[in-house]
Amino acid sequence: MNVLQRFRSLPDSDADGFRNEHKYICSTAQLAELKVRLAALMMPDPHSGPDGQYRVRSLYLDTYDDRLMRENEDGTSPREKWRIRSYNMDRSYVALECKMHEGDRVRKKVCPISAAMFDAIICDRWPEIGPQNPPLLNRFLTLHYTQLLHPTVIVDYMRTPLLFPEGNVRVTFDCGIASGAELTRYWDEDAALRPVLPAGRELLEVKFDDFLPGSVQQAMQMRDLQRTSFSKYYLSRRYHL
């Protein structure tokens, strides 16, 4: 099963409930050392590619008054983000996602949409609300028709995931995070993108259920490694605004 097959199996639900999410900004050297340390304890995600990576590209959306971005800036809790995501630039699977935040805990709801529907949304041809749609899609469409939820920015990066069964731990190394405002060129490999972080800085994310095993915590002990409230969407929007 590859990464697309894995995400195709996700239901329109939040079966795993809320999870803890910790983020760290790392230097390229720190990230390389952490990969070596954690790879000795954890297993690669079997759904990633032969090199252990896959590409993530997301289209983030916000309301007419940028409410979601302002809530992120203010640290509002609870709050949510809406995005449409693809993997490895493959049009055969496109996912609508709503990510909900309560403090340090997050929960994600997902439902697939067709690439044709996604292309229509980018071109401001929105589908109708209807009983044939998954509940998450209808809530998304309701936000568009009532609060003018609309596409705002593209975020693109390469992700390397590692897994640890105890505690349901997932560690991801996100490199080359970049954003772009040419929304109609979402599927274009040559779409103009700019780095979100300074050169030599990358993002480490650690997600787990109720506890982070001591062995993983110990492997992550590193000088100057500090948690951050980093948001790919917020930093990308701030630049393009």
C-alpha cells in the first residue's frame, strides 16, 4: 500500500480523536542528527516512497475576513483550519481536510473529493450542498456560501515520516516548506513558490496519543531544540498579504 492508498482508506470521521502535536524548528544539521537517532528506534512509514519521503501540496482556505488566520495569530482555542491536499502531485486522490486545534491537541477530519471538483473550486465554480455529499463536504460548502470561505495560498514541502507503535507516535520531518499565490497553477510543477523558513531551517513535528515514550523523548534531547507554535498556513499568508 502506497501513501495514496493509505489516505484513500481514511473515513469521513475523526476516529482517532484528539492527539498531541509538538512542533520544533531545527537546523538542517539538527534534523539530520535527529533522523539518525530516531531511525534507530522507529520504523519508516510503509506508505511512503522508496526514499522514505513523499511530497505534500495543500491549498488552504479562509473566510472573507481572514477569520481563520486571525484566530491562529491570536491563539484562539478551539479553532480550525480548512485545506485541500494532494500527495506526490497525483490527481487520483485529493483530500478535503478540517484540522481542529484545542491547545496542543489536534484532530483531523478527512473526506476525498474528485480532482474535477477541486479544479472547479479553484476557479470559483463551487458545487451545491446536497444529501449526496459527505457531511464534511457539506459543512465546507456551507462555510463558503455563508462566510465566503475561499482558496488563499498553496503550501508545498517534502515529508519524511517515522512511526513508533507505543503511544501511536508519528514523527515527521518537513523540508523545503514553500508557498505560492498562483492558485490556478496548483498542479503545475513550475508554479512560483517561495521558501517559508530561512535557509537551513526545517520543521520537526511529533504527534502522539496520550503519552510520548521515554525512549523517543530521550532520543530527541538536543541542545537548542525548542518547541514552537509554527503554522505553515499563517506564515505563508503573512508573506502573501
